[in-house]
Amino acid sequence: IKRIIEYTNFEKTLLVVCSDHVTSSKTGEHYQGFLPFTLYTSGIESNKIENFDESSCKQGKVMHIEDFMEEVINFE
């Protein structure tokens, strides 16, 4: 991620990091639930979450997948 941030113009780019499904870190099984994600670009205020793990992401913003995709698609 460091190199991506170093070489990318975030005035024109939205970096999206997410999973395609939820996997339990205890059992390795897939299950239904909220997906952790991060959006990074200029102009987005930080939510102060420092790690990208299950417990940290639970402290962040919760969005329905449709709202998440709208935010990504409508990025300008």
C-alpha cells in the first residue's frame, strides 16, 4: 500500500480495498455479514481507525452494499 500511496495522484484516484465475502478468522468458514472496506482519496475525512482487521473495522462506518457501490461509482 505504501508504494501505491507514494506514486498515485489521489486528486484523481479512489483506492478501494475490500473483500468479496466474509470469512471467519477462527474457523476459515465463509458466512454472511458486513464486509470490511476502506476508501482512500483526497478529501475524505479519516475515521481514525488504524488497522484493517475484524475488530477495528467494526468501529467504522457501516454501509449497505448498494450504498457502498454508489459511493464508489459516483466518485469524481
